[in-house]
Amino acid sequence: MIGKAKEPTCIAGNSWPIPYFAQRNAWIDIPTFNKWFGQVFEPYGRRRTNRRVLLVLDNAPGHVQGFEQVGIKVIFFPTNI
């Protein structure tokens, strides 16, 4: 989940079931995408399987193009899909 507030009042002091990332305009950008990928997606994928993983993304500007990690392949939908 991405929001504007660094510590939203609805989360403060509570257990939250998903990771929260703060970003100035609440959109995904490259640093936020890299944090999400490294802290959320990659560890979860590695815990779930030892097989290769495919991550399919839209072509939003905040998604890193040409990105590949060992055992994880990232492909992008064509424009306007």
C-alpha cells in the first residue's frame, strides 16, 4: 500500500496486514518500487517456491523497465492494455 502520510493515524500503533510505503503523491516511483520489490515481493516469492517466478506489470513510469532478478522474471503489458 502506498500513501502520502509517513505514519497514517489509522496504522499508528496498530498491526497492519500489508506493508505500507509513503510517497509524496501516493504514486509508485522507482525508489518505492525497488523497496517494495526487495522487501515484499522477492522475500514472499522465495518463501513460497524455489521455482522461477514471473511478475507481470503494467507500463507505469514507476516500474523499472528491463529489470530481472535471479529466478524472478519481470514482463510488462503493452501500452494501453
